[in-house]
Amino acid sequence: MNTTVLSAINEQINSEFEASYRYLAMAGFCERQKFMGAAKWLRLQSEEERQHGLKLFDFVLARDGAVDLKAIDQPSASFDSLAAVFEQALVHEQRVTVEINTLYELCFKEKSFAEMAELQWFLTEQVEEEKVAREIVAKFRLVKNDPAAILDIDRELGARTTIMGPAR
Ligand code: FEO
């Protein structure tokens, strides 16, 4: 594997595991506030991010590259409100989209065609990740501080049962 590309993919593995940790911290915050639906949603999202990290982990090994797991930064564990949790989630997903785009561009420049094919999955996934986060944020912005409506959104979030994403 091209060493520049390998190093960049290892950075992305770190970013995905960091996202998993970040969502888990959000889940902990929500559960303490007794927003059990949001906590469930965020736990599943944490697991989904772990799967993203593992997908790249497996890919690097399949390409006979060395996986280089790095330290994960401490995630924030306190938020102003339930809505603020999802505002941050959206900002985070937008940042990941930029990371994936940058990584894809690097692979293109380096003519790393197999890596480009692998990253296609992540490009598609980021469209979905942003869309879902944006829809949740829109609901929170709409209801503002209405407790009954916030509880409704929490219940709706709790209906999530699986991790999402395009078929592997
Ligand atoms: Fe791994 Fe939320 O994108």
C-alpha cells in the first residue's frame, strides 16, 4: 500500500473509533438525564462508528498494510441540553464528511484505486449520516423548549433498533 495513503487511512480509523467514543459519552449524558430513547439511539450510533473503524481496519489488513491504532481524545460528557447533543452530532458528521472527501482526494492523486473503491462506501454512508443528523436537529429546532414535544422526540429516537449504513 502507498505509505501516505496508509497513514491517512490509519488516521481515519482513529477518527471513527473516536466518533464511537464520542457518541458513547453522549449516550451516557442522555441516560443520566433520563432521555432513554436518545441514549439508546446514541449507543447504537456508537456501535455503528465502531463498525466503520473496523471496516477500515479489516481493509488495511486485507491490503497487507499495518494497522496503527492511536490514542483517542477524551470526549465531552456535558451538554447544555438534549438538542445540543444532536447539534454537536451534526457538526461532527459534517467534519467526518470533509475527512472522507479529503482522504478520497488523496487516494485519487496517489492513484490508489482499490482504496478509492473502498472509500466509495464511506462517501455514501456520510450522505446518510448527515441526512439523519440534520433531520433530528430540525425537529429539536422546531419544538424548542416544549417538554412534551421533546419527550416525543426522545420516544421516537428510542424506536431505533439497528445500526444503519449501506450493505458492506
Ligand atoms: Fe463514521 Fe458517523 O460516520
